Amino acid sequence: MPKKPTPQPAQIEQQAEVKRHPGGRPTKYDPAMCDIVIASGKEGKTLAEMAADLEIHRETLNEWRKLHPEFSDALKFALLKSQAWWEERGRQGTFGGIQNFNATGFIFQMKNRFSDDYRDTIKQEVTGADGGPIRQQHEGAVAVNLRGLTDEELATLEKTLAKAVEGGEA
């Protein structure tokens, strides 16, 4: 019977890689993809466009972001570059540097792409002392027409008002 050939280092490494991968198709991830993502960002592209440039699904892009810290950093930098690209176009357009510049379209893009930096709504909450509810106090006379009340309803109202004046609950 012929003797099995001794595996070479490259084969051992390849076999180890196969064992590390739990199943399914091997990943297409390559650290060089970080450069592609950054180049896409420099053109003002979105995450969906970056995924398309890499010829992967958006879900794969998000998964790689979680699995590969260098890819996550590249995406953050790419989004920063994308925002800078858009801001530069807006600055140029505002001062007449872009023919037929559509300011409304630009504003729409900025608010939706970069909502952390460009938003109109400001959330405000008002609370009372120490973060509690706002205390309301009403003072003054109140005009009430009591003519339509029965004697029984008037008696109940009188008792309720007496308790309120004394500081009790109705």
C-alpha cells in the first residue's frame, strides 16, 4: 500500500482554516476591502453603495463590521469622508460653484444621511423640581352654573367642597 504524502505547511494552514469555519461558504472578506470602502466614502457614497462596490449584501457588510475591527474602523472613516464630500458640495453650491445646485435637495440629503449633525427638531422635556412632575396650582374664582343640579347633587357638591377646603380628599 502506498504511503500517504506528508502535508506541506500551506496544506496544514488550509486544513486549519477549514476546521475554523463552522460550515457554509467561506467568507469573501479580505482586509484590502477596507481600502475599497474608504474610496467609496471619498465619493460621498452610502453604506448600501459601499456594499454594492464590494459586491456583497448590506447584511454581510454589517456582519463584517461586527467581526473585523479594522473593517469597522474603515467604515467609520468612510462615512466621515462621505459626509465631508457632501458638505464640500453644499458649500460649493451655496456660493454658486455648482450650476443648477438644488439647495432643497441638498438639505434633504443632509438631514437624512447625517441626521446626528443635521436635524431641525430638538427634543425638550420639561419637568418639575428634582425631575418630578410639574406642579400645577389654580387660583381664582370659577364661575359655575348650579341651576341645573338636583338637590341631591347640590348636597354632594357641598360635602365635596367642604372636604376640599379642609384639605381632605373628595
